[in-house]
Amino acid sequence: MRTAAMGVVALSLVLANCSRPPAPLIPKAPSATPAAIVEVSGGKQLATIGTPLEQPIVVQVNDAHGTPVSGASVWFRAPNGAVMQPAWGITGSDGQFTTSLTIGSIAGRYKVSAATEGASGKSVEVRIDELALGFEENQGKQWSDLYCSRCHDPESSAERVSNFDNLNAKPHAFSDGAFLNKISDEDLLALIQHGGPALNKSAEMPPYGRTLSKSDIGAVLAYIRAVADPPFEPKETVFAQRQ
Amino acid sequence: MANRSRLASIRETLFGDSARAFGTLGILLLLLLAVVPARDQFREWYRYQKGYLRLIGGRGDAVTLKRRFAGGIQQTWIPELGVVDRCSSCHVAMKEATLRDVSTQPFRPHPAIPHSLTAFGCVMCHRGQGVATTVEEAHRSTLAWEEPMIPARYLESSCGQCHMDKLTGTPRLNAGRGLLSRYGCVHCHSVSLPDGTKLAPSDDPPPLTHIADKTTREWIYAWLKNPQAYSGTATMPNFQLNDNDARDISAFLISQSTPSALSGAAPEATATPDAPALQAGASAYGESFCASCHAIQNAAGLLVGGDLGPELTKIGAKAKPGWIRQWVHNPKDYDPGTAMPHYRFDDKQLALIGGFLESKTDSDFLANVHLETATAGQIAHGKQLVNENGCASCHEIKGIRKPDSFAPDLTTVGSRPLAKIVFVAGMEHTLPAYIEGKIKQPRSFGAALKMPQFSLSVSQIDALVTALLAQTGRAFSLPSRLRVAGHPMSNYEPAGTAGRLMHELNCFSCHSINGRGGDMAPDLTFEGSSVQREWLLAFFKNPNTLRPTLIRRMPKFNVTDQESAVLTDYILAVYQTPSVDKDSAWPSPEPADIERGRQLFYSKYACQACHIVDPKKDKGYIGPTLTHVGSRLNAAWIYQWLRAPQSLRHGTIEPDRQMSEADANALTAFLMAQKGQEAKGK
């Protein structure tokens, strides 16, 4: 719960601290008038606070017909603490621009925006979300990788074959916010602690209350809340609003 | 004149007689006294505290928050840790969980961590100047202070000051400590953890005493010039030698080499194997599970296989004809300390595998290497270079003594004073930046420096910096009760004939027993309490994996019946846990018990989610296949395992189900009934 709130915190932090105005560029004229900027890759990555994302962020500028525009200037805005390298530049011949992001020291959702100048000087932009895990969420991720993802992650990796297909009741991926956000913290904790039958769900979900400590299970919950997509928004924010 | 008379009159008014003078001085003194508290109004922390009060003023829980707020300088003093922190003078809301939504520093509450903030203070983890009362001095290093705050990127290093063990929450620190061993850093640099444990290298640099048996001088030359050109995964760093130095070192290494005790299949005439033979060789390589430890690049350029042994993509360019066959026949003849097991291959298998590996060559690798016969002067120069570069820190070389502490001790590198560091121009003047630079490009600090160039990824370098930053002086002065010991490798040695066999087969390369060994395969410390004799005997002869999805599997060592019996009896007699009495009489199960066990298996506990009992119906493959479990394990073990799995194998992922005695009994009966139809037929 606390973690999820932190996500929201970081979000508002992002919005509150739209940093750095775009640096003045003296580009050659772009090949066409940009009409849209789209994310090619690099969104929704997980990283520990303070660390660089593993994959670069790649965006592409298109004109009104969807053709890539080369020579268009692109500038990024990232929340305070996050470092983009480079923070602005000019698209290449494929209309793409690549940058790398180092996450700041606060856990939560980092909303990065990439913008370019469209027709009549109006800027068009695209939002890209990245996730920063703090200590607790990171610990939850380690436990999740060891115990949970074997079934909850339908994708197999080179080192681990997913057990997802072998189960009668299909487990929900931890990023499945649409489903998991509706379950309260107390219920999720009970589910992990006492197994599926605690909430009238499948016995194929075993209980972990005696295998993992209470704080470990709390960390797993923090991780589940952190990676939820759509983002998890805690209900009890009575004290969170100014009156 | 007028001014002077006015001054005189003021003076007369204020100090005209002693009573007036006393009154005036008294008032001046009072004014001065008033300035002292007023001065605080201009402090940074005062501004922040005012800001905090404004922030919480409009909130629903303002009353509670205000009651908990204390103004003025706040200090945490923990004498035994040497902590004097005034951070909470500005970071006033660190313990206010209800302020989770606040994003502006310094008012954010501290994220959840396993430690109490008041018991450990702030600088223990974040470093920086705890006693400072200004933002600049507390966070960043200014003239008078040495230690700035540690960037979040390396924050895990602070955990390493007390934790010698592998914490789940600190993957980066764990990885870094692993890399210090894996990349052989600790061959040259000495690194001791705060509890005195010295990090031991876990790479296995080969002895060079018989190198001329294995490879040519040309290969040594090319390898020395750039090890990563031969194999991208090579552990050996690049010493950036010039042509002459590489030529002379290769000359010296060949000259000091003596013939090894290699025996076995004599190298056949260099007949290149035909396509079917190569195919058969590839099959033999696969069936022997060489890929559990060795990687080979496939056609797509991807590495396939483990990293316990060297990559074999270009082994044919390295090994002399016939050498691979001799090596595989018995590696210990060449290198008694090797991690490679002594497979009992017959000549035919040796020829197949040898032929297959010899075909893994790269004609370009040695294409441009032409060396003249070495002169005595070159050999002498080579020897001098070997000494200067500290080659013997890692490799055994005849005539060269292993240098003691060839490179600086890094035990307290995490608190090296900045004043003693020479930075490269353009580098950020911080300790993390210095350590990172040293690992990334050691020679940029001076061409004469000896540290070689490693090929490490960004995350590997980050992990190494994290592990090194944990080596602080403070860590050694902390009270020992705070230290959480790690699990350094034990020096356990099995005894007798079985011990000799286990040494030959190098069981410890993959399995761990009594705290010694690798983690690729199951821990065998209690193996003798779990398995049945017949099963283990047969398993040694023909190891079948119990986990169908595992990529790395136990190889078939071609042991004889007698060797298999020796190993089986030793394991059954010695590797036992006191919590399982495998010979205890187990009542023969009633059909009703078995049926009840079946229902528990499929419904209450849903074991089929991870295990397979009926291959037609069950699909779970996280845990071992249980189709034959009744002829593999004994009942007492299964019962105890069901009751408390972690008590038998620490860290096993089988969840502890808190199973009742009755349920465990019924499930044991059901599982013991799974004897496997095929097994009976054989």
C-alpha cells in the first residue's frame, strides 16, 4: 500500500517538476512537417532506483501520412532526479531518436515525455512510463522471481520454462492491474499467506505463510502494486488531500 | 564644529554619569542577547520547519502531525555506531507514514526498510555529514568535509557493511561480491569482509606449466594480444601488450613448459572427421551434457551452454591436434586441480568428441601471426614481463613465485579519503566515480599502471563498485553483534575410496555437500536419508533428469558397477539428517489411505500444479517428476519433507503447507505407491 502510494507520489512529482525547457536547437529543416511522435521501444521498463534502464528509449517522428521524418528535433522531459542522455537531439534518416535514461533516487512511476515541433509551431508529444523499484519493491521482485513468476509469468526465458500453460486456473500476471487493483491489500496478503482457497480461488495457488516471512510477503505485495498496469491507486487517501 | 558638539551632547546624554552609562550598556546587552535567537530565523532548517508546518497545516491529520513535530535542531546520537545525525532537523517527516503522497523533499517519509531509523541513524546507509546543519555540507562534500552522500545507484553497498550473507534485497551487492571472485580480482587485490573472511577467487585459471602440450606459441601470442578476440566470454583481461612483449612472453611460456602426465588415446593421424563423424561427435557432446558447463556459439551467434568451463567456440584453433582427446580422457593428468570431471569415456567416444571439438576452429584467428624462433634474450625479457605483470598471481608458472599482494589491498577502499586520490581530468571528484573509472579504464590513470583492461558490462561495473564501496573503515569498527555472517565455502573433504572417486568426478563442481561446492545441482548433504539404494545405483549408471525443463543436467560418467556401489554406499551411510530415520518401519499402506492421499494430492493441495504423477493427466513441471517416486525416495523422507520441506533442504521453493500428520501420512502412502510402470518392466 505504502509503495503504491509512492508510485502516485512520484507521478505527481513528475507533473510538479517538469524540468528543463527544451534547449534551443539549430537543426536543418526536417524532411517533412512532423505530425506525430510515437514510442518505438523502451517503455515500461523496470529498474532499481538510481540505475540506468537496461534498454534505451527509442521514439519516432512521423508526418501526417505516417512516414518517418528525419531531421526533426526531439526533446525529452523527465522528472527531477532522472537523467536523460541526451535530453534532446535530431531524428536520423529512419525518423528515430534514441536516448538512455537513468532513474532518480525516488521509487515510483516515471513519466517521461518526448516532444517535437509539429505544424505551425505546436508541439506534439508522447508519454512513456518507466518504473523505479525502491528497496522493498526490489526485494519483492527477487522473491517473485524465485517463487511467483514460474506460474504467474506466461513468458518463458532461457533459464526458466513457464508453468503457466500447465495450470487449470490461469494465474494473473502481476502487471494485470485491471484485475489485481480491485483486490484489497488485506485480501492479497491473505491469498499469498494462506493460498488460493482463502479467497475461494484455486488450490493450485499454494500458501506461503510459513515459507516467507510477513515482511517478505509485504515486499511481494509492494512489488505487485508497483508494477500494476493500469497503475494502482490506493483508496485510503483521506489525509492525502489538502482541504 | 556643529557635528562635533552634537556628538558631544549625545555622549553626554548616554554616558554622562555612571548611572546613565550603566543603563545604556544594559540596554545594548539586552539587544545583543535578542539577536542570538533571532539569528536562527535565518537558518535553512528553520525555513524548512516553517515550510513543513505550512504543508501539514491544511491536512486532515494536522493536529496529530503537529503534536509529533519538534522544532529546533534534532539529533540522533548513537555512540556505539559513531552516529551523530541532525538530518531530521530538515527531514522532519521521515516517520510520518500518512505523508506518503508528499513529493517535495525534505518532507517525504522514509520508504519501508527492515531497520529502525533511530537505531541506525541516517549516515550509516546514506553517508554524508550527519552533524552538518546546512544542506550543502550535509549532502555534498565541501572543503571541510570528506564524505558526500552515496548515490542511490550504489546504496546497497551500505548493507554490505554488516551483512556478509547474501540478502535478497541486495542483488547488486551480491552480484558484485560474486564478480570480485569470479573475475579473479581477488587474485591480485586482497579483499577481507568486516568479519575477517577473505574473499576467495572462484575462477579457475589454468596452470601454465605444461602449456606447450596444449597449444602453440602462435595461439598464446594472439590470446595475449586480445583474449576476447578468441572468446568474448574469456575471463582473462586484456593486458594491452605490444607486439614485442606478447612475442617475448609467449616465448618464455613455451620455454618453461614441461611435458605433462597426459596419457590415454594417443593422437591419431590428423584425419579430418567426415560429416557423419562430426554429427556423431555433436551427439556425443550433447549426450555427455558438456553444455552444462561449456558454451558454444550456434549458427545465429548466440552462446549456448553454461559458463562454468571455458567457451569452446574456437577450441580447435587453440588445442594441438590430439590434445583434446587426451585432456577429455583424464583432465587431472594435465591439471590436477581442474573442475572438469574425469569421464570414463572409451576410445571411440573420445575420438568422436575430440573430432567434433577440433572442428570448432577459426582460420582467421591465427592468420596474421608469424613468429620467428625465440632468442635467449627474448625469453629472458618474457620472464621479466611475466614477473612485472603479475601473471603468476593467477597462473602457476614454472620458475615464477606467486607474488604476495601484487595489487593494493582493497579491504577499506570504500572509505579512502578523497585527498589521497588522484583523479583523471574531467572526472567527477567522488569516490564512486573514481572506483568506477578504475574498473572501466584502469590505464587512463597512468600508462605505466599494471591493472589490465576487463570487458565488463555497465551493470557488472555497477555491481563491482557497490561491492567495493561496502568495504568501509566504519564497517570494521561496528559492534560485532551487528554483523551477519556469510557462508564462506567450507573445506569439507569426503573420505576413503568414495572421496577419491568424488574428487575424480568433481561432484563439487555442481553439487554442494556440507557447505562446500557449486550451486548448479541439488545440495546432497542429506541425500543419503532420502533415496533408495537400488535407485541410486541405477542413477549413477544412467542419470535421468527428474526435472524435464532443466537445461543443465547430470552427465553420464560411465562409472563401473563397483564404482557406483562404492559411491552409493558412502552417500547412504554418511549423508544423513538426524530428522529422518530412513530405516524406520513404515506401515504398509491401506488402499483407503492411498485413495485419500490421491484426493489430497489432486484437490486439497493441488500438487499437480507443479508435479507430475500421471504423465497422461498432470502437466506441472516446476518440481521433480513423481511418477517413480515410490521407488526413488523412502517413506520417512517423504513424510518429513511434506511436513517441513525447508528443514531438509534450506531454501527449497516447495512451500511449507503446515500439513497435519494425518494428511502427510496419506500423501506419503499415495506417493510411495507411485513405482512407475516402466521401471517395473525393466
